[in-house]
Amino acid sequence: TDVLYVITFLLIVFSAGYWRDVWDVRNIDVPKGDDDQVLKMLRWKHKFNFGTHNEIHIDALVMEQLSASPRIINMYGHCETSVSVEPMVKELEEFVVPYGFIDQKDLNDKDDVDPQNKFTATEKLNIALAMAESLADLHGFKDGMIIHDDVQLCQWLWDKNGKLRLGDFNRAELSLWSEKDQKYCKHYNGMGWGNWRSPEEYEPDDLDETIDVYSFGNNIYALLTGLWVFYEIEDDEVVKKHLLDEERGFVDERYRARSYAEGVLVEVMEKCWSQDPKDRISIFEAVDILKKAVIENTRREANAV
């Protein structure tokens, strides 16, 4: 006897980016959470062509290749304009930068710095390490370096177990290897937009993995302060001009000595922010510094230093 199983799904759009809508897909025949998934679909206003197909394909390809990593969001399936992934619980950005922009005069920082988020120094250090390790999974991928190319806070989310995961790889660059030069080739990925990118992305020519490192430095700034870099300026074009003029966001010197953890974060951030990409630390060096700092910070807390 043939048995027909009918599964009823509930689909709700709960988020969207420029390119894709994000759908919450639930099997209403089982308890909530037991069979949930998230469906990221190309938005109707965009044409389906080689470019849009390729971006979605790259997103799926990276998740599939990095499926062994506990720091990368798991993919369940992929079909042309859609990618199905595991559900996440909450997005990092809304907790790191609750407001983001503020006038300097409104900061209550006369007696001490006034971070605009609620993370402790230890939590900030641990989050920074988790972000760095996930980027290292890309840059150190065994079959060839992968550049995220869109590093910003909203790409990290917490899963139901409180583990921070990295996703959204539609701009990722799968680096080509030059047998002649015995090194990875540079790439071009179009003019950068937004206020979180490296200076060279606003005059794009030959780009490499150091663009991820620079933007990781921006994430550390946001962790430290609870603010965007250049937090008084909401005009991206003005921010771009500052970066091309080799200016950086204001860093209150008191963060260096406020705690051991915050001092290390300032150090790593500044090493990420070198104007010349060749002078920036690698993401592996950042992981090494942060790992050692987490161990030392734990020792200090245990001894109440």
C-alpha cells in the first residue's frame, strides 16, 4: 500500500538585503525549531542573469566547501536563485552597535570612555577571536584561499547554542594561483560602497585578502566603542574621502589602558588598519595574538589582576 505524506510548510519573509529576501521556513507538522530552515532567495526586482546566478552559486559553493568548519553557517541545499541554510538566533551587529552614530558632545566620556554596547572587555576579546578564526578558515582553506570581500558585523550571527557563525559569501573571491609567480593572483571586484571598506576598495585595482583584514579592524573598533568608525559622519562619500586621505576614526587613548583585553584589541585593530596592504597583519597573525590574549586574560581574571 502506498502512503502519501503531506508536509505543510509556513514561509515568512523576516529580513532582506539588497540582493535577497530571507524567508523563515517552518514545517508546521512538527514542534517549532525541530525542522526549521532559512531560505535566501533572489529578490524579484533583480534580473536573473549570469551575474546574479554566479553570486548565489558562489555563496553556496563556499558554504559547501567549508561545511566541516564549526564557524561557518551550514547549508542545506542550493538551486539557482535560492540557498537553504540553518536558522540563526540573532545577529551580532544589533548588539555591537545598537545605535552606531552619535555626536561627540553626546558621549558621556568626561571621566571614562563611554562604550555604547553592553559587552564586557572579556566578551569583546572572545568575539574578536571568533570572528578572526572564521576568516582564517577562508584565507587558509586547504584547496585555495577564499576572500570574503564583504566583511562587516552583520555577516556574523549566533546559532541556538551561542556559537558565532560567519555567512553571506555572495561577494566571495576564490583566489587563483599563479604557477609562474608562485603566489595568489590579485582580483578586481568593482567599486566598493558603504563605510566599512578598506581604502583601496574605493579606488579598486589589484585587491587581495588584506581587504578582509582591514574591515576586520573596523569590526574591532565597533566592538570597543559600540559605534561605527567615523561615528559622527553618516555620509559614505565623506567617509571614503577621509580613508583615501589616510585618516582613521578617532580612538580614545584611554582604551589602551582601560583593561588588558581592550589594550590588545586596540593593538590588533591598528595593525589591521595600515594604509599599505603589505603592512597589515595577516588574519592568521591576528588569530595568534588574540588566542594568546584570551589565555592571558583568563589567567589575569583568575588571579584578579
